[in-house]
Amino acid sequence: MSYDTIRPQIKTLLEGVSNISEVANYPKLEFNGYPSAYIIPSDNEADYETTSENVRVYAFIIRVFQETKQLGVQEALNRLEKVVDDILDIIDKEDLKGASTRTIGINLPSGYTFLNVFATPSTWGELPDHELLMAEIRLKIRISVDIS
């Protein structure tokens, strides 16, 4: 189990958001359309659960971009707010799904059990040299790991 197991699942989930033009699972700033996003690993947390299980938190950063050249900053911000809300909604719904209908946390190796997923917006800003607005979402996925 590693980041490269979960990151493609996040990409698949984000591709289901109807108003995202492109999703990459690596950092980039030039896209074929906007709004667009990329996903990168962030950090990992672990906590003792029992003598034979640990809880790992796999964290990812989703950066969402909207161009400002054609739209202007105000309209770009309005659209960026909408797509961030849509992403948060789809992640919240994902957390409520059962193992057979979920996108994130499926096909985990033996001994790994999906617990939950949650996301929070963190950083918003402008990349004026690229004529882009950016919103950053921090995504955390909790996995129980049987270490016996």
C-alpha cells in the first residue's frame, strides 16, 4: 500500500466532477482547459490503534486552477469557488459509500482497511505570471493496517 495506489483513485474520482476540464496526477501549470487540477502526495501520519493494528493517514494535495486572462479575476474566482465546492461534495459523498461502490480505497492489499476520507480547503492564491488562480485542497485518507 502506498501513495501510488491511492493517487490514481483520487484522479478517477476528480474526473467525475463534470466541470473539471483536466486532471493530472503530477504537478503542471499548463492545461488544455479550465478549471483543471493536479494531485500530489503530501505527508503521512500514523497512530497506534491496537497491539496489532495501526491507523495511517495518507495525505494528498489537490491544486485546482482557473485561468484569469479570458475571464478576469472576479469571474475566475467565482468559478474556482464553485469547482472547489463540487470537489468537496464528491469527496463527502465518497466517504459515505460502501466498499463495493467507492472509488477511493478499493482493491487494497490484505491487511489494509479503508476507514474514511475527508478534505478541507487550505490555500487560495493567484499565480499572476501564469494568469491563474489556484485553490488548494488537503485530502486525508485513513487506513487501518494490520501489522501482525
